[in-house]
Amino acid sequence: MYITKKADLSEKKRGMIVWGYIIGIMGVINLAMAFSDPQARKTIPVSIAFIVIGAFMILRGRKNNNERVKLINLAKELNIFFLNEENYSIPLAKVASAISMSRDEARDVLKELINQEYITNLYIDNLNSQVILTASKTAQGHPHLQAISVTCPNCGASCTVIQGQKNKCEYCGTILV
């Protein structure tokens, strides 16, 4: 797999949207109080500023969330493409055509996906315009590497590990051999 757990869409990133609503509601309440009390009329500019900042945060949060969803969907599409690819060195033009982009756009998107940690186990060879697949694909290509199920001696969890290699329990971190 070339996609990471960070690229899970069930993980919602809505902090900016929530804070935008909170700040906006504070501004509306403050504005209502300013109109009801003649002494508090000086706070009208502050109330309007809170409302504007809240609206900006809501819009910016939605835009960021939409961009994130697009990147994650693209990461999933690329993951399927890479898993079906037989070669470890793929021309960037081939990757670009698979995702319907120009070569430069594909390079930028791949860099963004790698930087955001949505995909892993690959790198871009800019000199030869190649995408190089690493660890995960290599392990799949060797039949002598076998995945087995082992019970962790510390926590009792059932873990899938590669036979003959040191692995960690995904639950407690105990080294499994």
C-alpha cells in the first residue's frame, strides 16, 4: 500500500470551521447587546470585526476541507495505479496520463501528497522524470518474504508480521520476532 492512514476521510478536520462559528456567534451576541444598551454602542465595530473574522474562518475552513478531500481522493486513485503497476520505475508522463494532468502538474501533486504524508514508499526522480516505488512494492515482489500471524506476548493481540524480520506490535510496541 502506498496510501497512509493520514489519508483517511473519516478523520474530519473542522477546527477552523468550529472556531469560525464560535467567533461569529460571539460577534452577533455582542452586536445585539450593543443595540440594546446605549452605553455599549462603542463595541459595534468590534462586534462587526468578530462577525467578519468568523465568516472568513468558516469560508477558509470549508475551502481547506474541500482541497483536502480532493487530495485524498487523488491519493487513493494513485494508490490503485501504483499497486497495479508491475515496474518499480514509472515514467512521470504515464502517472500524469493516469490522473489526467500534465507532467508538471502531476509532479507538483505528487510532491504535495508526499509532503502532506498521504502517500508513502515512493519518490520522484526529477533528473529522469520517473516515479520510483520503494519498500512496499519490493516486499510484494519477493515470494520468500511471508506474512504470518503472531500473538503478542505482552498484550495478547494478534499481529500480522513478516516472517524472519523484527516487527513491533501495533498496539503496545513490543518487538516481535
